[in-house]
Amino acid sequence: MQIKTTLRFHLTPVRMAKIKNSGNSRCWQVCGERGTILHCWWDCKLVQPLWKSVWWFLRKLDIVLPEYPAIPLLGIYPEDIPTCKKDTCSTMFIAALFIIARSWKEPRLNSLRS
């Protein structure tokens, strides 16, 4: 529920460009890539260090998952992952998504680095 609300509430640059009938669909961060939902929440080079640290922390907890965006963004886990590990991962992923959402329209994701 929280992930769906977060993903729907924060409109991507591509979606905002369609709403405002403007041609600027570039990422609000400095990277300048096309601001799709996948780019803003996963692919942006300023968001990648956060996701790398999340995956690193999960490996430290002996939770090994493939680094696919469907896992943190949609909650689709491999079938062989136990429920207790899914709960831990979901908590980590929701926290990471809220960190990204908190810094959504800042010129740079300074708060992600801290």
C-alpha cells in the first residue's frame, strides 16, 4: 500500500510534460536522461548509490536477491525467498523509496548521500 501511494503521488517528468503540454521530459536531477518512472526510481545515476547500499546491507544480513527493479518497486520476489526475509527486504525497500521521494524535486539528491 505505501509503495503504491508513493509511486502514484510523485509524478515523473514524462508524466508532468504530458499534463502541462510541455516538451521537457528530462529528469529533474542533473543527469538529463528521460525522466520515466523506472529512471526516476531506479536507473538515475544519483539514485543508484542508495540502491547499491541497500543491496549491500541485505547481503550483510545473508539475504541474497537478484538486483532487479521489480523486487523493490513492485514487491515481486523470487519464489524461494522465505517470508521472514521478504518482510525485512520490504521494510528496507520502503525506507529507500521514501528517501528518494523526500528528495524528489531537489536539484541534486544531496540528502541521499547523507
